[in-house]
Amino acid sequence: MSTTKMGALVPQILGILRKDLALDWYGRGRVLAVFAFAATSLLLFSFAVGPNTQKLAAHAGGYLWLSLLFASVLALSGSLREETEEEALESLMLLPVDPRALFFGKALANSVMLWGLAAILVPLSFALYHTHVTGSWIHLILALLLGCGGLAAPGTLYATMTARARGRDVLLPLLLFPLVVPVLVAAVNVTQLCFAGDPMQQTNSWLSLLAVFNLVYWGICPLLYGRVIEA
Amino acid sequence: MSEAVATIEQPPEPLPNGQPLVIGSNLGRRYGSRWALAGANLQLRSGRSLLIGGHNGAGKTTLLRILATTLRPTRGELIIDGIDVARDPIAARQRIGMLAHQSGLYPELTAIENLRVVGRLLGIDAVEDRAAAMLKRVGLGGRERDRLREFSAGMRKRLAFAKLLLQDPQLVLLDEPYGQLDPQGFDFVDGLLKSLVAEGRAVVVVTHLVERVAPQLHSGLLLDGGEMRWTGVAAELPAAMGRWMLR
């Protein structure tokens, strides 16, 4: 479909990324709302389990990633709202911009948002769930990077697909959640192993699984993005 | 679709020099079982203009979106500046600028930031200076730092024109260019149309205000129910529309 070389994509990707980060900065109210929602859901999980510190610590990784997943839906649909208000996404398609560059720029901006969210939620979960990192910090950081990336890539595709749908707020999680189950399972396991320790040396296997799913999502979604925008 | 209608061709452009910038052959687009556009043929040279008329649902915007390469035709072939759009839409887009119904801009960004986004994506050098010059040209000089959200609908339209001019396209597609503008804005669009054609660009206009714009443009094309019903000199399009509707 396109003859654009990968090298030529980089300035376009950076242009889209810069624009989306600027929009996030100007729409700080929306971003803060996403952060507040994620923090509140973390808090609610701790209320639901009760003051049992052992139970809380045993499932801290799961609660952290569920909060991130739920908040990611808000972040993803919010990022597309700006694009549809004045049909800006269609306008971008009128420019000689490769749809893959559009995808990578937007998905990276959404990843940055989720990484920022994770950076705040991790210390918050330490405080709420009485846990800390007993394993490797590097593994935890890798899990957060790959886990958020694994949510952002298909999330960007589906958020674009549902951006103009009437029931987009329901459709996006319905489409996204089943697809990201493997990422969620792997990210929760790595995170929990980092919190509680990894006597069986399982972390690398789960991280490999996360990396493979990232490769698949970041490889396939850009190819589908042009069709999705056109549709 | 009747075959007789489907084969209506635009008369050859009177300017003999060079190949047409746009060659559309049997362009059609189907949604389900309904043809929104059924077999449009058109040619347009640089420095010439085409007015597309027709009622709501006639297929005007569908044809314009196909010409803009944002909508894939179900059938037919579109060549822009020698480029087969089906093969390389991105290369074709380097020649195209379109003003759509919506401004296509970001309400949270300022006027200059909106133009900067486009300039950077197009790799335009000295984008700040050029963007400022375009804002002046559309009557928004001094409003560079104002956010789009603070702009009236007419000012947004002018900013969309500035974005279009910044792209410096060979083929200009205008969908309802007078929409949301005040009488001064109408005069602004009239002047801009003249200068775009004078600069050697090919211009395609879709509007309901055919009486106003027809005398300024070269060729006319009437669409109805997705089919080409008439082609000729733009100035005769209002009369042709009247005749067709009386049938």
C-alpha cells in the first residue's frame, strides 16, 4: 500500500508524538482525572479485601494491573476525543503521512501516559498493600514498560476503531480486554514475582511472553491502522 | 445505473498544454447495495477549476473524498499527476490539499501550533515564518497565540484555509468553502479562489451556492443520485441544475 521507507517514518512519528503530548499537556484536567481514577480504584481494591495485609500483599500485582487496565480505557478513549471533535484524524490522513507513522506516534503517546500512570501507582500500591520490591527492580521496570506497551498498541487501534461509534465507552473495553488477557497475565506474574521474590526463576519466561506479545501487537496493529481510519 | 449516464464525459479541457493533473475514470463507491457514486469520469488540468453541483446525497462529498484519496473507490481508476492513487496514495497526497466540512484542527492548540503540526509533518522549512504569513493571508494576523477553542466558526474556517495554503497543494479540493463565513468571508473566498487558479493550481469546489461561485470557475459537473447528469461550462451549471430538477 505504501512505499514510505521506515527511515522516512521517524520524523512523522516524532511529529505525531509531539502533537499528542502537547494535547495531553493542554488537557491536563483530563489526564489528572485518569490518574485520580486509577488511584481511587487501587484504594477500592484495598477496601474490598479489608485490613488483611498478607492477602493484600499476595495480590498487589493483580490490583496494580487491573487499576492500570481500567484507567487505560479512559486514557485511550480520551486521546481520540481530540482527534474526532473537528475531524482532525481525517485531516491528518489527507496529508502525505504514512498511517503507520500515525499509529506509532499515537501509540507511543498513549504508552508515555500509561508509563507515567504506572510510575505513580507503583509507590501508591507499596503504601496501600504493604508490599515492596524483594526481587529485581529492573525486571519490574521492564514489566511496566512492556505491559503498558502491550496495552497501548491494541488500545490505540481499538480506540480509533470505536472513536466515532455511539457506544464507544462500552465497545472499547469489550474489544480490548479479551485481547490483552495474555499481556495482563504475564505482567501481573512478573510484578508479583518482583514484589514477593522469585525462588523458581520464572520472571524471565513471563518477560519473554510479554516481549513476544509486544512484538505481535506493535507489528500487526500499524498495518491495520490505515484501514481502520478509512473505515 | 444507466449506462448512458455512466459514460458521460467532461468535455476536453480547453487548455491544450500538458497532461491533465487529475484523471478519474469510472469512479464509483458503493455502501452495501447502494452506489453513493456510480461511474464518474473527469479530467482537470493545472490552472483550471471545476464546480460540482447537486442536492444533498447526490454523491458530491463522496467524489471529493475519493479525489482526496481518503476514500477508496469501489471501482474505477484515479490518476493524480501521473500517480495511480490505488498504488501510492501517500505520494498522491503530496499534491492534494482539502478543505472539509470540519476544520480538521485541534481545539486545544493555538492557531500557530495547529499550523506547526502540519508544517512539521510535511517537513516544511522555516515553518514558523510561513505559518505566520499564511495566517496574515487569511486575515488572522495577530491571532497566532489564540487557541482554536476561542475562535468563532468563521475564524476556524479561515484557519483551515491557512492550513491548506501552508500545504501548497497542486490540487485544491474545497467542500462548502463558504460555510460558516460572514459576507466579508464570502468575499475572502471569492478572492482566494481567483488567486488559487491564477497560481496554476487545479481547484475543485463542491457547494450549494452554485449561483455565486459558477461565474468564477471553468467547468461544471452535476451529480444526482450518485450519477453524473450533466457536464459543461461552470457558468451554465445553475441553469442545468434547474432543468434537471424540473424533469
